[in-house]
Amino acid sequence: MFKFISFGSGSCGNCYYLYTENDGLLIDVGVGTRSLKKSFGDYGLHMLGGFSSILVTHDHADHIKSVGSFSKKLNLPVYATQLVHSGMDRNYCMKMKLAQANRHYVVKGEPFETSGFRITPFGVPHDSSDNVGYSIEHEGVVFTLLTDVGHITEEMKQIIKNTDYLVIEANYDPQMLQNGPYPRYLQDRIRCGTGHLSNPQCGATLVENYTERLKHIWLCHLSEENNHPELARKSVEQALLDAGIKVGDEVKLDVLRRKQPTGVFELA
């Protein structure tokens, strides 16, 4: 059985876990090692032997803070693009740097296999050193993660159309951002094509690229100051309903919590 847990999704720390009965992998480790260890224990999971690889999307602190320490403690390979690896070396928030033996380099558009999964990295526009999404296949089931998305590319549209389970960013509500506490320069950075995806942009993307193959959508990386879980869910749900897509019947929709783990989702 292919399963998924989110251990945190937002500017305070991001970490996603995919696993089977035989192996697993982490995507980003921006949460603390103690909290992650506790979460594994709460779910009756074992960190030692519970996963054998780490994938990194990009080099911002909320995605990489604990990558180095986890890799060293469990001697895990870390997969990222060359630019992301260089960015992690420069980022002072990632205090423990990676051993050379644990650095593995991915190339956008070139599939590779690890931990029993076939993984395809692809480019995602964002104002980091580099950023990728991951499309991960296991026994014909495809799980895709898209976070920190400045805008949707044609390549990303095709990937969404070939996905069974999708984690996609819905970072901010435009009116909350405009009327909120952020200064204008930061608002502009979030709204620009290398910033983040808004609730309406997320909804429009899903409507445009929805296929009957898509079974479950999770909204990720919600802003604490410029969004609200129920607002994000209702915004995206309404866009889908207006397009004749029955949420809860044809496709499930959930919001990943910023600081707390989810339950275990089975990807059938």
C-alpha cells in the first residue's frame, strides 16, 4: 500500500512522507528533528529503516532546515538539483552541511529510481536558487507535489493531467494579502511570477487541467497572515464546482495544516 503523511506545510516548516510496506522517502525536511521523531512515534512508525532517501524541492530555510542533520544521523542520500545543493551549502539556516557521499544530483525531466519509487523532477518557478516539483510513481499510481509556485508552466499542466494524487500550493488570498500587514515590496514579491500561487490561481489551474484520473487534492503551504484553511478550501472547491467537478464525489479536497501532521492517507 502506498501512503502519504504531511508533517508540516507552510513557512514554519515543510516535510512530506511517502512510504510503502518496504520503504519510504521524505520530501523536504524543514521541521525540527525532535518534532519529526515524535510524529513518527505517534503514528507507530520507525525512523530507522522507515525511509532511505530525502528529496529536496528548493533551498529556502522552511524546506531544508533539518536536511543536513537528518542525512548525517541516518546516513541518507539527499537528492536535489546542482543549484539547490549549492544553495543549501550557502544557507546559514541549514547548520549541518551534507557529506559529499550523500549528495545526489537530479536533472529536471530525467526520471530516476530510489526507495522503490520512480521519480521525475520538473521545474517550478520560484525565487530560490532553483526549485523543482516531484512526480513520484509506485505500481502505476502517480503522486505529484507542487509547492512554492510562482506560476503554472505548460510542463506543469501536463504533469497535473497525468497525476492521481496532487499536493498543490494555495498560498494566499489576494484581498487578505492586499489589506494585510505585509509591506508593498513583500506583497509584490509574493504576487509576482516567481513568488507564490494564490487561492484563485490554484483553483483555475485545477479546473483547466482536471482529468477523471485525479482522485485527491491537498492544498499546501498556506500563509498564516494572508490565508485561512477554510477560505482556501472554499475558494478552490467553488472553482471546481462551478466547472461541474463534484468535490467529495469525483475528487477529494483537503487542506494540509501548517504546523501539525495530517492523518495517514492511503493512495490506492
